[in-house]
Amino acid sequence: MIRVVVLLLLLLAALLAGFVILNWAAFLTVFPLSLGVTEVDGPLGLIMLLLAALLAGPSLVYAIYVRQSSLLRAGRTAEEMQELRKLAERAETSRYTALREFMAAETQKLSEQNHQLRAELRADLEKLAARLEAPAGAPAPADEEEVLDLDLNERESN
């Protein structure tokens, strides 16, 4: 879009230059000019052309200044966005790392609890097996109450 505008301005400047060259004699024709207080003779076309150039020059410089400042601002904004994107990626990575560490710790804790419960269950089953293998008239082991209880209340709380 901007290139089209620049091309149109260049085309307009070329047409104006061609018009001035073709009518140079008319631009140099001397006319009486009134300055309010006095009258002078001068080339009206050339004076008007110079006034137009004096007005167009600063306008062109201002347009270039505005364009360059907006490009610089856009560049700074792009750099800031890139830095923010990197910061967000680092934060996301750290959250994933923290989540992974939490999950590993919880998995380890559950694995330890599982091994502990299996050991307790295995011990209880061995006690029951020993009791069942004992002859019917034999005295019960000293820890019979523990074997029969099986710590059900403690396991339900876990």
C-alpha cells in the first residue's frame, strides 16, 4: 500500500516537472505583483512554484519523520513482544518442570505406600496361614488379636 502511494507521488512529481519544463517561458513571464504597500514586477509562475516547493518540502520531511518514528516504535514493540514470548515460554517450562517434579514425588509416595501395604498384607496372610496350618488343638499364637484385627480401622483411614 505504501509503495503504491510513493509511486503515485513520484508520478505526480514527474508530471509536475514535465508541466514546468513545457511551460517554462510562461513561468518566467513578468507580471506586476502587489505586496499590499507597494508593487513589484516579478515572474508570478516562478514565485508560485517556489512557494509550493517551500510548503511541500517540510511536509515531505515531516511525513518521512513520522514514518521512520513509527517504524522504530514498531521495531521496539516487536523486540518487547519477543522478550515477553521468551519469558512466557520459560515460565511455562518451569511450570511443567514443577508439575513433573510434583507428579514424580506423588508417584513415589504412592509407590512407597503400596509397598508398605503389600508388606503388611503379606505379613498378615503369613500369620493367617501359620494359624491355619497349626493343629486344631494347639494354642493360639500370642498375637492372635493382631491377626484377627488385621488393622482394618487403620487402613480405612488411609
